[in-house]
Amino acid sequence: MSEATPAGDGQAVNWELTSFAGARREQLRRWSRLPLRQVILALEEMEELGKRLGSVPVPKV
């Protein structure tokens, strides 16, 4: 048993992705594989979501 597997899915855990640096590298790798059109659409969606969330009043505690 050289690598741990998550319960039920049978795939080995890639421990390089479990650090902040590893997760960031994986995120950049996935973004770099997307076509430019999909990157632009995703950025526009994130911008719109940010605007909507920014306009929600935060209750004072």
C-alpha cells in the first residue's frame, strides 16, 4: 500500500496538490489548458459575481 486512496473513489491521492503551492500550480495548469474564450467568459462571470456579492449589505454584529 504505497499510496492512500479516498474512500469509495479508488483513485490515488496526489499529495503534491495538498499544499497551497501545489494547489496553486494545479489551478494555473488547468487555466492554461482552457481556450481563451472560456477564460474570458469565466473572468466575466467572476466579475459579475463579485459585483453582486459586493452589493449585499453585511449585517453588523
